[in-house]
Amino acid sequence: MGSEFEIFESNVIGIHQEVDDIDMSTKEEKMLEYVQELQKIEDQMEPLKEMKRQLKADFREADWLTGDEISMTVKAYRMMKTKDFDFDEFAKVYESLAKITGRS
């Protein structure tokens, strides 16, 4: 003999499953929409990325900078752009890390 609670419990579970399905469907739609918009942006960025690759190749081919020098220059530039970048603090941390790793 089943209780009235069991009937109620299965109805509640069914309702929650339907809500979860609706939420997931909406979330999946938004995920798809996001990826589609992201792809459009990345497609527009590709010519600029190719220009960066060509710039690097030009500097290497002209023997103006090595690949490592270009990489270090870009890293330094990005650090300098960081708000409140403290070079002295960075140098202290770098020196400590260099000692620990044996790269000093």
C-alpha cells in the first residue's frame, strides 16, 4: 500500500526535473550564442595576429632581435603596462627565485 507522500514526492521530483531541463536548455543556448560571438571576434582578430607573426619574423630575419629577445621584450612591455607595477619589488622576487632555482 503506497502512501500519499510517495505520490507527492514523485510529482515534486518530476517538477524539479522539468525546471532543470528548461534551465539547462537556456544555459546551453547561451553557451552556444557565446561561442558563436567569440568566434566572430576571433575571426576579426586573425589578420592582426598574422601581422604580429609577420613583424616577429621580419625582425628575426633581419637579425635585429632573436626570438628570445622578442619574447622578453614583449613580456617586459606587458609588465610595464600593468597598473601599479613595482619594478624594484619584481627585481627582488626575481633575484630570490633565481637563487632558489640556481639560475643566478
